[in-house]
Amino acid sequence: MMSRRRPLASTPGDMERATRSSRRVASLAHHLSPPSPSSSSASLVRSPTAAASPSSNDAIATSSNDEDEDPDGVLARASPSSWAISTGGVVVSPEVAEALADGRAVVALESTIVSHGMPYPENLAMAREVEAIVRARGATPATIAIVEGVPRVGLPDADLAKLAELGPRAAKVSRRDIAACVAAKATGATTVSATMLFASRVGVSVFVTGGIGGVHRGGENSMDVSSDLTEIGRTPVAVICAGAKSVLDIPKTLEVLETHGAAVVGYGADDFPAFFTRNSGCRAPTRVDTPAEAAALILAGKRLGLGGTVFGVPIPEEDEAKGGKVEAAIGKALREAEAKNVRGRDVTPFLLRRVRELTKGASLESNIALVKNNARVGSEIALALTELEKQPNR
């Protein structure tokens, strides 16, 4: 029989809270561990800010011989600010780990929109506001990025600020780039595809972004098609967005999503939105009007083992940029990109920057507004999904 190490706590109440916290986090570590014939890959990782040894306020509790309490023999720290869970090389922040362990709603957020989508310091202000919106709605934000070679789900504010200041100097990481970024111990911002992958790995089902990537205009010749579309087809995460970025070929983007079996849903709208504008002229195959309806659709897909779902949330009418002005700017930016031979991953950041310049900042204001709106909608959907999953016979 294993001996029990008593929690180092100053009061009985502290001891009880420490034990509850340790069991929740150890349970989550067990839940996140991928099956392995030899050992579990889940462990608790010390935060850089944690002290070298436990103090009276840093109670440590281990399980007795009851394997249900700590099936992997994981030491769980009572102070969640000092520890995070690592599973398969992905580190989950204490705040996100606690929320997942408690069965509370978590909303994933991508980081490329911070580094490559907006200028500094507007990008940092936007990122902080979006996280605040998610928390205000009762969910937990989980911004995802690779920091010095470590994939992280949930960033401390210092890392978020560093990423925002790095801007385009940070690597832009899609699924194909993950291993290279990790091996080089580099810092990279995750695109939709990489963010979905990491979110799915740790059990986060709802992801908020601005807009998804897609088929670039002229893609039938260049074959420039975002890996976001492939990822959405195979990874069971709901993507809450304002449609595909309007610099893309939206009809072809929807065709490719259909090819990959990805569900495309208009949220409160019949048309699939076009990022800066509410209507793309392309009808969404499915429509839902409430968080509960969206949650039911997500849960049905999860239970059936299907891929991801794109929820197109139109930008609020009061924040919609003038469609004609934006389209004219996009046309000019596309011609400039062609003349300068801008290709591949550099196309979208170049186009968004030029459109922002040509519209004298109007597109940036609309971009920030739509991301905030998506955060509100995504949080409500995540909360509805969490409640639905708790119901019996679901």
C-alpha cells in the first residue's frame, strides 16, 4: 500500500481545497493522456514563475492507494497558478486545465490574427479584449501558440504581449510547420489549422477566430488553397468566424469545404458571410439561430465521429464596412500582390495590410469588431455545448 503524503496547508480548509484541486488536475492529466503501452505522456509542468520548493501556500497532495484518485501517480499542486498539464508535448495553462477538469466551457483562440493580422499595439489590445469578452460570458479563453518550441494552450499575458510585439517576425505556423517550429525551439503563431489541431488534442471543441483561410482568387491556376479547409474537414472542432476572408474566392472555398465533408452553417443568416460584409452571395447549406441549436449540431457531429463545423457569423450591421469600398481596395491589393510576386503564406497578410491602408483604417475597425462579436457568439455556444453534454441521455 502506498503511503499518503499529507498536504502542506495552513488550515483544514486549505487542505481540503488542495486535495480537491489535485484530484481534478490529476484526473484531467489522465483524461488527456494518449494511450501508450509503456507510460503516460501527461505530466504536470512547473511554471517559470513558481518557486523552487513548495511553501505553506503551495500544498502538494498525492493519492493513497486509490487509483481512481490519481491513476497515473501524478503529483498535483494545490496552487493552479504554479502548474500546467503537458500532454503529448502540448502544455495546457493552469486556468484552462482547471476549467477542463471541472467540465466548464473553454474557447480556443488563434494567435496568427495577433501576430500577422493586425498592427501593434492594436493587436494586443484586441487580444486582451477578446479574452475579457470570453471570461465575461462565463467561459475560459485559451489562446494557442508555440512559445520557444513549446505548443501552449492558454497563454499568460506576458507571452501574449511578446507575440503581439513580435508581429510578423513570429513564425506563421500551420499544421505542416508545427514540427519544424518545435524542433527549432522557435516562437510561432498558430493559424486556424494548427489551432484546431491543438484544441482538439486537449479536448476543446469550440474555437473563435476572425475568418478562415480558403481558396485564393485565381486558385484554379495557382492551386493556392489554405490547409484550414482540410483541417476543418477532419478535426472535430467548431470554428466560429465571420466567414472566409473577403480577399479569397468564397464560392470556391465553399466547394472545397464540401469536398472535405465539412459542415458549413450560417448563424442567424441564410447567406455565408464575407468577413467585412454580411453577405457573400453564397447560401449556407444549413442555418441555426441560437447557441442551443449550434450546440446540438456540434454534439451530433462529435457523437458520430465527424469532422469540424464552420459557423459563419455575420459582422454586426453597425460595424460593416462599405462593401464597395472594401471590394475596390481588395482588387487594387490583389493587383499589387501579383505585380510584386507575393506568394503562399505571405499573400493574406499582405492583402489585409494593403486593404487596411487603402481604406484608411476602416477595414481594421471592422476586423476588430467582428472578432469581438465572434467571441461573444462563440462563448455562448461553448456554454450551451457544455450544458448539453451534462444532460443525461444525450
